[in-house]
Amino acid sequence: MPSRNGNLSARAAGGYPATRMRRNRQHDWVRRLVAETILTADDLIWPVFVVDGDNERQSVESMPGVNRFSIDLLVDAVGEAHELGIPCVALFPYTDPALKTPDGREAYNPENLVCRALRAVKSAHPDMGVLCDVALDPFNSDGHDGLVDGERILNDETIEILCKQALVQADAGCDIQGPSDMMDGRVGAIRRTLDDAGYEDAIIMAYAAKYASGFYGPFRDAVGSGGALKGDKKTYQMDPANSDEALHEVALDLSEGADMVMVKPGMPYLDIVQRVKSTFAVPTFAYHVSGEYAMLKAAADKGWLDYDKTMMETLMGFKRAGADGVLTYTALDAARLLKNQG
């Protein structure tokens, strides 16, 4: 019965022993029946690295189990991802150092490694989504996401290059443009460039809340930008101490035409994922970045963690926080497990 203050008493509300929370945990079938969060292969985006050459597969030492693929092998690898039900891959190039320049002009070369890989993947797997990074760090001899003048990263001048980069990627078949550079105003400029060129349907997934994190080191090894990086990226990537600022960044990118937004890194920023999703109710993604992956693999290789269990728990954590999808190097591993479970 209701108590005098109008609230249900503890007994009427269902306290112990009338309520036993373990009843709904006692069998696998009932746990599945009442699960609040579901993870499927549809939630996964596989980041994959491409390198020039033929029949070339290069392991990334700081990311056990991750390889750079030449285009011919990349096509096969994407085919496996497609068969496992993964809806999208994200392409990142290991650019020949001889092609890296201070102005990053290789980024908008229509015959660069990304564009050639794009055409090959879309030709072989036309219904596989492909996301491409829009940033200069794989092409810039300074290792920064933008043009550099002394110690200053140039915002507006960088945007001009990013627009050219996005356009050649769209011409090559890119489905989702992923501006990851954190220059102010870049989403709006890229949107106008794509629209003016007839790519009104091109999707933009903005790296809207990208933090100046220590978890990116292995990725920089994978794309060859780490050794070139001069200084740090704190003047344009976000301060890990800030949360409200992330909402401001997301709001700006949405107002400029972003269709989807991303939080990066992942696990240390689940609070940001939750705030973004609950505030804006738009497609929200998280990047389970290279350092997070490397820690998980290293602990598993030492026998300190069960890789499969902790990997799936990690991905479920992203979903529980509100992420609609996760960019993760574990995508193939997770998809295989999910397929076997099905």
C-alpha cells in the first residue's frame, strides 16, 4: 500500500525476499531475454591500414594482430569483413615518406594510396561502406593534422586542403568523410564543397570530440606519422579535463552539416559518449583507439586477461554508454565470435 507520503513502501515496491534479482540471471536463456544492451556485427566499423606494393602484409609491432595490407590483400580482407556482416571499414594509409611534404599535397592527389584503395574496394565490394579520414597527418612531413607555420597550426589554410582531400575521396567512391583534424569550421566547408560538386548525399562523420590523448601512439606507428611529429597537438585537439566543451564542439559540427559524430578515444571517455548521445540524440560513434587495443592485447598475451571476454565486455560498454557503433581493431575478432554465438 502507498505510504502516507504517497510513495510505495519498500515491501509493496518489491523488496527481498519477495524480489530476488538473481531469478533473472539463473539461466542463459533468461539472461538473453532480459538483456538491456545488444551487440551485433552491425555495430562495428573496422579500421584498416593500407600500404603500397603487391602481396604485401606488414605487421604493426605496437598493435599485435594488426597489419598493413597492400591493395590486393586489402580487397580480400574487406571481403572477409563483409562476409562477417561488418557494414563499414575505415581506410588509413601508410604513405611513402618521400611523398610527405609540409603542404600535405599528397592528400588531394586523386591517385594517392587512399583513392586507389577506395576504387579497388568499392569495385570488389560495392555494398560495403567505406569511411575515409580527412586530415593531413598521414601526408604532412610535420606529422600534424594541419599545415604548420613554426609552432602554429594554421586553421583556415588547412581547411582549404581538407576540402580538396574530401573531394578527391568522394570522386573515388568514399561513402563517409571523417574530418578528424579538429580545425574550427572544417565540417561546414567540407559540406559546401561536397554539395557544390554534386555530392549532396555524401555522409560526414565528424570527429567532433577528439581529445589530445596519450592513447594514439600505436596508430601513429601504423600510419608512419609518429616519428615525424614535432611538438604535440594540444592547440587543436581537446583537453582531456573538459566535458562541457565536447558538447559545444558537437553542437557546432552538427550545425555545420555533420550527419554523425564521434568521440575519440573510447573507454576513458564513455561519460562523453553518454552526454553526447543523451543531449543530441544523433548517430554517435566511439573510436576504440590503438592504445586501448594494444593494452588489451598485451595483457592477453601475458595471460593476465581473457582476450575474448574482455574484448566483448569492452564493446558492450560502448553500446551501454549510448554509442550507435564502434570503430575498433577488434572488429573481425568480435564479428567471428558473434557469428559463432548465433
